[in-house]
Amino acid sequence: MECGKPARSPTCRLQYISSLRCVLQRRLHMSLRRVTIFPVRIVLYFQRIHKFSAFFASSIFFIGRWVELKQFYADLHVHIGRAGGKPVKITASRQLTVENLLRQGAPCKGLDIIGVVDAASSLVLDEIEKMVARGELEEVPGGGLLSRDGVLLILGAEVETREGAHFISYLPYLSSVRELQSFLAPRVTNLNLSTQKIRAGVKEVIAATLNLGGFFCPAHAFTPHKGAYGCWVNRLEVGLGNMLDQVDVLELGLSADTAMASMIGETERFQFLSNSDAHSLPNVGREYNCLALNGKSFAEIQLAVAGKEGREIEANYGMHPRLGKYHRTSCPGCGHIAEGEPPVTVCEVCGYQRVVMGVLDRVYQIRDSPVSGVRQAYHYRVPLLMIPGVGPKLYERLLAGVGSEIEVLEKASLGAIEEIAGKKVASYIGKMRCNQLSIVPGGGGKYGKVQKHQGDD
């Protein structure tokens, strides 16, 4: 199904609505005749009419929403390298600007919605406001800003709280972000820079976010560096207490998937997001989400992450966890990456104890339940430039011949891909779609990689 198209055929729904209307008319006609003939049954029949009318109204309401929902691809965690000619995210590319992201990055990847998590930087917010003044962005009803290319920009602020973990506040309007800045300014060292350490606890940040009409999300929750489960607590309920009920959504991170997250029982209450955490334009959209919405706006996304009114995170499209650079435990002493059954908490080679715990190992260490039923689909994907044989020139040819990267990875026929890229590349993409690629796992800050020889090549 194409992104942005109706999720289901409106024709059959409208036929169903029409048939329901006819049934209701017949019921009303028959009931009125019976009321005339049998006055003693007036109350009974009006009760029946009331119940059926309520069912009819309810059906129309939900069917209407069902007809209107469309699919949108969203990456809600992207950093900005520079704004106003000055650095924002020190480790991010200088080319990763708001303008380049909206004009090149998102359209090239095939994304409909982009979330910038450095919007509370004074440099970034000033640049966005200038783009609005020039007519390059327009605030939309319900929140968010729409670019000339039709990409919806969602405003977010990633911070490191007193607990040492990273969290994201997503907000609807520029005015909301300005108010958040007033909260952050006396609590951070440099409001220009990304992901600042804030002199406040996570509960204070949740309260500030909700007061401004936003929603709150633990970022890359399972990673050893700054993930809530990875470096702070075994259970969010312990850290958040009664504030846990105010959190609807959890970001998985590159080294985790829904099956791994579901090993921790309390995650049953959350929706899951898979985002890129991109620090460069090529990495935008390496993970993304398919959202079922009734249009592009912050309000619609807020409903989706809460699973309300039919809106939902329909599917996650993420890198296979083995491709993540913190998937398995690694040893900073000898460089060994764990190969044994998880959890590995001590180096298997040199016995070094101060290892960097891998995401898989950490999940196994703190899990309290088997993998439960999957609540939303998770599709294992490999960024196009990580597929063996695909370099920058072939990448450009594929996009020119097929469309966006999402079109290549998800929708293009293997025959069309083979005509442009050859049989081997088409074979890799086919296997990726079926989750049949052989992958060397990552760890210790190094990404995993797709094996060039897949066994049946």
C-alpha cells in the first residue's frame, strides 16, 4: 500500500454505510407501525430504536475514521549539525541543516514526517522562525510545520536529565518550544547546543512537556550510553513512579527491536518508535515508522503514539538489531565482541569485568517475561548504502530510476532493481525483505555488517 493513500477502500465502506441506513429506515417504519397497533409496547420499541440508533451512529463514526486514515512514513529523531552558521550537535555533519533536511534528506528517503530533536536550541529555533517568515515553512492546525515539499516538521527537544539518561519532549508549536526554552535556560550551560545536561530530574521534564501540550519519550531506551533501561533503571516504574502513566511511547534504538523490548513486561503499556537518531543526511530514515493518521499534524501523531481514536503506529521499519553498534557486549580491554549466550557480563577472552554491556545482553539480564505477542509489526531493514555493492553512484541511479529509498527497499519489483543494479543487489534486497540476510553482529561502537557471501550466492 502506498504511503499517503487510504488505508482501506472507501467504496466498500460507503456501501456498508448505505446498507445500514436502509436497515435503520426499515426498522423505524416497522416500529412505528407496531407502535400504532400495539400502544402498550411503545416504551419497548423506542428502547430498541434508541439502541440501534446508537449502534448506527457509532458505526458511522468509526467507519468514517477508518475510511479517512492514511499511511505516513515518519522518522522522529534527527539531529541538526549546524544552524545560523554555528555548530549545534558537535558530532553531527555540517551538512545536516534544517533546510537540507527538508529539501534533500526527507524527500530522498521518502519520508512524510521528520522530527528534529534539537528544536530547543536557540540557533535552530531562530532558523526555523526565519524559514516561516520567508514562507518556506507554515504552521499547520493541530501543530507542526509544513514545508513547500510537503514534509511535516515536528519540533522536539532531547535532553539529558539528572538521572544521566536521554529523553525527548515533542511539542506542537513554535510558541511551545519558546516556553520550553524558558524552562531550560536557567538549567543548562549552553542553550545553543544539542542534548544538554539539564539540572532537573526526569519527572520535572515530563511535567513541563505535558503542561505545554506535548508528549514525552525515552530515547534509545536500551542502549548502554544514556538509555533509560541501558544505564539507569531495570524498570521505568521504579524511576518514574506514578508518572509512568504519563508516558505512552518508547523509542527502541538501533540495537533493539519489539521482540527484545517485549521481554520486559512493563513495556506492554507502551507504543514503540523506531527512529534513525541521524547525525548526517545519509543516515536520515535508516529507521522509520509507518503511522496511520487522518492527515499530517502534531495532534494526529500524538493520537497515534497514544493509540487513540484509531490512530496508531502501524509498523516499525528498523535495522536488524545485529547491525547496531551496541548489540552485543564488548570489551574495551581487548576489543572482543561477545559471541556466547546472553547475558555476557565479563569478557569471554581476557576476563575484563568493566565491559560495555550490549543491548541484547542487558535485555536478557533484566527481562521478566518471554517474548509476548507482537503488538505492531517490525520489519527488519538495511539502509540502501549498507547493502554490498551499493555505492554513492549506484545509489543515485537507483533513486533516479525507482524513486525514494523507501520505494527501492519496500515497493519496487526486484526485476526493476535488477535492471539498474544487477542481480546480486536485487538478491540482497529480496532477502532483506524476507529477513534472510546473514549479518555479522556489531558491538563496542562498531556497526554490524551484511555478509557479502550469503551461503546460496
